[in-house]
Amino acid sequence: MSFLSCDSNEQEKILYHEWEPTSSSANVVEWNVDRPNEKKWIIKETVDSIGRVKKLEFLKDGTLESDIHCYLANKVTFEYRKNQITETLFHFDKELLATDCEMWYKSIYHLNSKNEIEKIERFSKYDFSNIDQGEIEKWKTEWAPEYSIIKADSGMLQVDYYYHSFAKMGGIYPVSKNYVLDEENYYYGDEPEKTSIKNGLKN
């Protein structure tokens, strides 16, 4: 069954997960905490009416975490169209700029009828106000391309911020056909993320 239908404006729900900052990521400590106000770091997850993550907010003491690595978003949104997931990365209300940390701000994941990722389109934005004119072309083509495509045959693909989501795509963790879970990888080998991803791969 495919969950990639049009967005619904019906009732959403909110989930709260405890997290902690690491030297390079945000580590989930516990899914679905009962008393989020008692926790310093909370992921606020907005889930749509058919069980898909719509937004992730990384909070510290109830507000968006400001002291976060420049290449990590403190807010992420997800939009769903037929066979597509669009993931947009924000620092507060501003989309991430490649000129800050050589990061794309938007990814479009293209899925087939089996919910396998066939390719990813990446998009970058820039602030060239303090950039030497001679470097602009390198930013757009070499350092952080304005547009790029990653195909499934070039590596194992997954939705970047889904490992911070409990709901994922109605319980599904979309990956490319050749995907193998690397349980020793720093981002995905820890609990409770590992079990959540394994369950999503079965769906």
C-alpha cells in the first residue's frame, strides 16, 4: 500500500521525543515521552492524519535550539505528493544556506510503487553578499551545487531526517532497493533509532 497521497487538512497529532546533542548530530534518547516539559531537549514531531511526519522541531527548554551545528537543521518540514517526499531544512524560519555550511536546503525523494527511493534531487541556496565574485561559480558547481541528482545505483539512499522521526511515512522507512542497514554507523546504530528503522524497513 502506498501512503504517498495528497496532503490532508484533517486532524494532526503531536509526538514528543527526548534527544541530546552530540558532536555531529542529534541523538534520540527516548520516543514518546509523557512529560516533555520536564525534559531539556525535546523533538516535537507533527504527524498528519494518516500517520506521516510533517514537521520536526528540535527544542531546548521549549524553544528551537539555537546552538546547533550549522549543517544541522533545527526545524524540518515534509510534504507529500504522489511518489514524492519533499524535505526542507530550516534554521528557525530561514532555509539553510549553502554558503554557511555547504548544505542543501531541500531534497525531493522520488519513490516507486514499492516505496523504494529511485533518486534524490537536491537544491541549494546561497548568500553571496560577502562572497568574492570569482568564487560564486565554484559554490554553484563544485562546493555545494545549486542542483544535483543522486540515483539509487550510486549508493544506498534514505530520507535524511526520518531517523529522528517516530512516525516516518505511516511507519514506513523508505530506502533504495540496495539499502543495507549499517548497524555500526553512528547515526543509525544506536537505540532507540535502530529498532524504529528496522520496523520501518519491514513495512
